[in-house]
Amino acid sequence: MEDIELYLIGIFMFVLLILIWNTIKYYKGEKRKIKNLHRFANEGESNAQKHLAKHYEDGNMVKKDTKKAAFWYQRAAFSDKNRK
């Protein structure tokens, strides 16, 4: 019973490390998604262009930039217009 605090601290540290590890994995995965969105948007996929524009508009995983958001929305609109 005397060392229960040490065990609790050890368990707490272990859980904290797992949470940090999962947060890093999630962040890297989201950055990978943004990179793929850029690739597909540059290839002309209108859905990717719309999603990328929304990310720029909201500042979600990229720096908020209304000019880039407008650019990608415009490209998506022209992509949709050319398909019809």
C-alpha cells in the first residue's frame, strides 16, 4: 500500500504517453489528407477542390486564407461547368 502512489503515477504517465502518441498520429494523418487534397485538386477533381477551399475558408489544418479559398472555389466552379 505504501507504493500505490508510484503505481498510479506510472499508470497515469503510460496513459498520457498513449494519448500523446495517438494525437501525433491523428495530426500526421490529417496533414496527409490535406496533401492528397492538394494533389487531387491540382489534377482537376472538383470535389477535392471544394473540400480544399472549405479547409482554407475555415482554417482547418491549414492557415486560414480567404484568397486561396476563393481560388479553389472558383476552380471547382469552372471544373463543374466544363463537365456539363
